[in-house]
Amino acid sequence: MQDFRGKVAFITGGGSGAGLGQAKVFAEAGCKVVIADIRKQALMAAMDYFKTKNHAVHAIELDITDRNAFERAADETEKVFGTVQLLFNTAGVSQFGPIEKSTFDDWDWQIGVNYGGVLNGVKTFAPRMIAHGQGGHIVNTASMSAFNASSIAGIYSVSKFAVRALSEAFRDALAKYNIGVSCLCPMNINTEIADSVKTRPAKYKSTGFDTDEREIAALREIYAHGMDPEELARHVMEGIKKNAAYIIPYPEARQPIINSIKKIVADILPADPVAPAPDQAAMQKGMEAMRAWRDVRQEIEKEEQQKFDKEMAERARS
């Protein structure tokens, strides 16, 4: 995708931070933008900004863990602006603490938002994007924590590893529909994510972490020195133009990722020169079985595509 004029973009977490940065940059590029956020006050403040601009922007209050609400938001978006070509799954939360002290509520909240919210977004909009046949692009926000996990941010890391895997899987699946998928992996961003713990629902009140205003204030100071959200959004735009699998606009991220990969490679079992030679016949049979499965899978996918094409043709005639 090279021209963004007239495209419809749906952005979660659009009330502030990285999501709002995306809304500003893509609205300026001519997109019709829907900003979705669970925080009504953040949406109101964002809309106050857009009222001073000549941009087409619409706000929807949305809990991204609510799948039915996501469907309603998609319906509202199509009613207001039409079909969506750009999906930004940007909303996220974090709360840090010793992973061994975490509760199930700690897991359910962060996994539900950071991974579940992205899954809900893709599963809500990807079928609609396929059906309208106009192509498009999906950007899922993970993190550098998707490459390097730490115990103090363990739940957050797990959720971001999952977003990374989801993005790679859907990138492979949606390419044939001319829908690109990019995984955005930021390092530090100047956002309000330090305050995200204040949006934690009461139903997840049981926690093994001690978080108070001292830690929140310290985190705010860290994030204040991060990349400006609009600068990050401009990198995202370039990543979409290139159909990049990963968007990581931080040169300093290169070595940590290399180090992470080196750890994995170092633990791969080396070839043993004194071990018995592999059973070539068994290996050959295994490869033949794999090829046979692939043939079956391709035939099934061909039938599914023919069925889909037929349904689309019938829908167009009606």
C-alpha cells in the first residue's frame, strides 16, 4: 500500500500514546480514522484535538477483550466510513512484578488485553477485509519484549511473544488476499502506559504485585524519554509501504535481537561425528509423508477458495 488517501483505518488504543500518534499521522495522510479506546476521557480529549483539524475521525468506546463489542464497533465503522483497509491493534497494558508471585488474575488481565485484544481485532476485521476484496494491511503492536523475556515483566513478555507468533501466522495466511501483516516491536515510547494499571477491571482485582504511585512515577519518567508517538507512526507508515514483516525503528535493538537468536542457536544439538548415521530410509519416508500431507492441505485450501469465490460471486449478484 502506497497511497493512504481515502483509506479507512481502525485504531485500538487510539485515545492516547502510540494509537493517537497513528491516528494523527494517518489522518494527515488522508485516511478516514476510527479511534477506539476503553477510556472515555482519553477519547474525548483526542476528539478535541481532531476538531481543530479538517480530518475525518470518529471515536468508539471499546473494551477490546469483548468480542461482541468488537463486532459492533466494526459494524459502526462500516456504517460511518465504509469498509476498513487498515487495522492497527495498538492498545496494550502492563504491570510488572516477580512472575513467581503472579496470580491468575494478573495473567488473565494482561494476556486478555495484549494478546486477546489483538486476536479479537484480527478475527473481527480480517474476514471483512477478505470479503471486500480491496486488500489492506494489519499492524499488530508487540514489543522488544517479544524477543527477550524477563521475569519482572514475564506476563507482558509472554503476551508479546504471542502477538509476534500471531502476526507471522496471519501474514502467511492473508498474503494471498493482498492483505499485509506487520508486527510492530517498539522499545521505549513516550506514552501513558505506566498508568494502564488504573484501567484494570475490578474482576481481576487479585494480584501478586505491589504497584504504587512511586513505581508509576518512576515508569512515567522512563517513558517520557521514549520515541514520540507520531515519529513512531511515521515509521509504521514506511513499514506498511514496504510490507515489512517487522517494524523495529530502533537501531539499538539490533544487537539484543542478535544475542537472543545466538542463545537459541547455541543450544541446538550439534552433529555428533561418532553417533550412528541417521536412518536415511526412515527420513525419506518422513519427508514423503510430509509432502503427502501438504498435497492434501493444498487440495483442501483450493476447495475452500473455490467455495469462497462462489459465495462472493453470489453475494455480488444479489
